[in-house]
Amino acid sequence: MSRFDRKGKTKGVPSISTSSLPDIVFTLLFFFMVSTTLRETTVNVSYRLPEATETVKLEKKSLVTNIYVGAPRMEYQARYGTDSKIQLDDKFASLGDIRGFIAGEWEKRDEADRPKMTVSIKADEKTKMGIITDIKTELRKAEALKVSYIARKKVVDTKY
């Protein structure tokens, strides 16, 4: 009857073409490489941010330099104790190291961005104010006058 009728041959399941598989894999790889951000600093202190009723979001996070203050994590307590410590980048530091740290951060920035640089203090809510005041004094000596305190937004209960 028909010229294309194949008698005696059974139709099997056609094999899946894998010719486009490398394209898909490399597209996914490229997507994850572009969309993933890498952690810049490993935080060695534990801190719980204090609550604030008025908060403002920082616009350009690339111009922010972080100073962490809090008790060392459990794995560092045998060496450093449980009192609040200052962390600059990935290392514990003293108050005297702050000026050099700020100068190094100042040099990393472009000339136009230097006046916009903000120093952000991420301190534990139980940190004593004395260490925060000492940090602010060192920042003033380093001429880092834009200082922000990181806090979490307080949830206001509107029930009467």
C-alpha cells in the first residue's frame, strides 16, 4: 500500500539527543558565577544587633568599612577570653590598629569615593559603651568622620 510501510521492524524509543547538554551546563554555570556573591570577611565575634526604631538603609555598600565588636566565638574563647573584642577584616585587633586599618581602607578607594567612605560599627547589644567610645575616638583621630551603627529594626506593636 504505502511506500514507507516497514514490515517486520518495530518502532523503538528514540534516543535523547545530548548535543545541547554542554550549552545548558555552561549557561547554568555562568548564571551561578554571575549571581553569587562571595563573603568578604569571616566574622570571628558573635554579635546580636541592638534594636532601633529609626533606621536608614545605606545606599552604596562598596563604600562601607565594617568594624565588628563582640565576644569571640566559642572556638576563640580559650585564646581571647569572653570580653568584647574588636575585629578588623578577618583578625582581632586593638584600638591602636584602627588608624592603620582606616588608612589602608582609605587608600583602596578611588579619589572621588574617599569622602563618601562610611565606617560601620557592628556591635553586640551587650557591648559596653566604653569600647564604642574608644573606637569613635580612634576614628576621629583617623579622620573617619562618617560613622554608622548597624541595628535591626524594632517591631512596633500597634495593639492598644
